[in-house]
Amino acid sequence: MNELQKKILALKKERDCLILAHYYQPLEIQDVADAVGDSFALAKRAQSASQRGIIMCGVRFMAESAKILNPGKTVWLPAEDAGCPMADTIVPADVLALKKQYPEAAVVCYVNSTAAVKAVSDVCCTSSSAETVVRSLPNRQILFVPDKNLGAYIAKQLPDKEVILYDGCCPIHDGVSLQQAEAAKRAHPEAKLLVHPECRKEVVALADYVGSTAGILETARKDPAGSFIIGTENGVTDILARELPLSHIYALKPDFICPDMKKTTLEDVLACFEGRRTPIELPQAELDGARKSLERMIAVQ
Ligand code: 13P
Ligand code: SF4
């Protein structure tokens, strides 16, 4: 622990704050967090937080979800310009136009979206909850927004549903080509390929396991002497490399990095305690509408 980390640990106690961090965050940030998790776990942890404040080390939609699920708390996003490019591929008007076109469909909205888009959707999902959420819906037709790759993966798992896809994706995961995945497998033929469902379907088709960041970590942890190619952002690779010294952990590609997730610094976290960051605020209609969609997701899990 360095001096700044010790200072943050003392401040979070003194100010009654919960620090949450996503698995893609730099390790020095994860090390000062009370809990590290995937999007689903972080949303649930924020919902049940009893502390006065929540510092969400991640990207904006994660901090917004924390505020929506626990509106009485003061919620900070330490790196205020950390967004998710996938969330910015869709606006409420796009959802409303699709709803008109497919009036029978239920709108399932990936949490990697703005509060305004969640507010006009029927239910949210994360990568770890998407299959359960879609299966739980009585509608045969599902409008899945905004991630076409996760949507296509769920459609394959649930052939009874007609899944209508929106043309959005994560540039980081969708940026992995079939050739890169094949090259990684050729370089490490003994290793199992574990991929996030935000990857393209041809990459997902090569995988030994497909799941959320938490699912990928759990799979590798079950075999601490195993060999794994990690098909998601390198934060997950870094956690496993540090935690499992006897295993062989390979990044699918060296630059598998989400620049927004890597924006958070310890200085940013300190800034939240020192009044140098603006707490998350959302219009009441977005808070209320998005809460319904997020709470439905949590209720079916
Ligand atoms: P998880 O919910 O699997 O942690 O994914 C979040 C994310 O942003 C993936 O790119
Ligand atoms: Fe968004 Fe992709 Fe970064 Fe996840 S990895 S936060 S989906 S841009």
C-alpha cells in the first residue's frame, strides 16, 4: 500500500463511504475498493449500500446505476469523463422508433447505456444476467439494445425467442478479429479460450467458455494450474496473473484495453473526498424510469 492508498482507506472510514471498482480498473484502484465486481455485482452492492457515499470506480453508466438504485446516497464517479462508447451508440428516440415498429416486443436494455435509454426500456440486463432476463419475459419478440454481439449470443442460447438486434457494440471487444483469436489459439494450443459475449460471434464461436468478467474469473480460478487465453479487457488478465502464479494466463491481444476504464487514478478517488468532484445527479423522470428497468433485472436473477 502506498501513502495515497492509505490516505484513501482512512478517508473512506472517516467519511462513511463505500468504494466499488470494476474488474477493468487499474489494480491500484481495485486495491482500495471494498468490493470489486462485474456490472451486475456492482449494481447489487450499490443498491444495498448503507454508507452515506458511494465512490464508483468505473465508467459513467455504472455510477448512474448506483445512484438510480440507491438515490439517497451521494454517488461519485472519480474520473468524470470516463464514459462507455457503446452506451453512446443509442438515444431514447432510437428505442421509441423501434418500439413503434415492433409493438409486441419487450425492450431489453444492456446496462451499458444511459439512464435516459434505460428509462424507455422494459428491463435491463448485464452480460451475466441477460439470458435469465430474456428467458423470464413472456414476449416471444425481444428488442435487444444496444449490443448486437451480446444480443446475438442470447438469441443463440434461446432459439424460441425472436431477438431483434440494434446496431451497437463495444469498440474494444468488437475490435477483436477472428484472425487474432485464431492466432492466440495457435500460439497457446493447450490454453482454454475464455471470452466476453461482447466479442464478435465468430470469436465467441471459438471459445471454450463465454461469460461476464466475473464468469471468466471464476472459470480460471477453478483451475489454478490451468492455461487460459483471456478474451476480455486486460484488467481481468492482470487480476489472474497476480492471483494465480502457477497458471498460464495470456491476453488475447496485448492492447485489449478500454481507455475509459483506465482513466481512474488514486488522485481522482482522493478528489471525491475533497469536494473536487460533482456527485451524480439525474432528472427525476430518468431516475424513476431507469429504476424500474434495473429493479426488474435484479428481481429476476
Ligand atoms: P461485465 O458486466 O461482464 O463486467 O462487463 C462490463 C463491461 O463493460 C464489459 O465491457
Ligand atoms: Fe464500454 Fe467496452 Fe469499455 Fe466495457 S470495455 S466499458 S463496453 S467501451
